[in-house]
Amino acid sequence: MKYHSDVKHNVCKSCGLSLNLHELDTYWQKVRNENTTDADASEKKKNRRKEWLEWYSSSKKSKEN
């Protein structure tokens, strides 16, 4: 997509679809939600838990020193 300042829209180079910033954001949210599976959500949750545990462990070590 390429932004055209004269019409203030993003226009797709291949199909000509024209969207303003709000419409583009809404469209991408819809696409992300449709393509996100339960496995993806589970993996994200595991990653968040792992990051938190690493943070907690590192902060605990620094408190002990």
C-alpha cells in the first residue's frame, strides 16, 4: 500500500483498494483476529509467563546481593 497525500488514503498497488488510516487499522485488526489460533494465544501466554519468570528471578537475585 502506498499513501497518497492528495486523497489522504492508502492505496493498494496491486488491486487499487483505497483506505484511510482508521479503515486500514480496523481491517488489519480483523485479519489478525481471524488468523490468530488458540495455539498462537497459548504460545503468547507461555512467552509472557516465561518473560515474567525471568524478570522475577533476576530481580530476586539483585535483591539478595
